[in-house]
Amino acid sequence: MQIRVIALLSTLGSGLTGCYTDRMILTNDQGQTQTCEVQGWVGIIGPIVTHERFKDCVDKAKANGFKETPNASP
């Protein structure tokens, strides 16, 4: 029984660890770039906080005249 509990906790713990990243490069009309990149830990709250910080960075950049750069395809 104790081995099952340890195995279960180990499995749950490994599913809640890791890194979450949002990244975008924005460009203005003068060719200047701004990178919005935020990293956080995977879990229940980490991705939410990370995405809100990322969105705030992108919104500020757009307010200053930057636009999303299309992704280059390989």
C-alpha cells in the first residue's frame, strides 16, 4: 500500500514540474524589435501568471507601435 502511495505522489509530482514559456518578437515601422518572453513553472497557477505577464508585455509593445512579427516557416 505504501509503495502505491509513493508511486502515485511521484507521478503527480512529475506532472506538475517543468518550465512554461511564452515568447514573441514584435517589430515597429523603423525595423526595431522587442522581444516579450516570460518563463514560469508548470502547475496550477504558474501558466496563468506567466501568460498574464506575457500579455501585459505584448500590450505595452503594441501601444508603443510594435506589431507581431510573422513566424518564419522552415
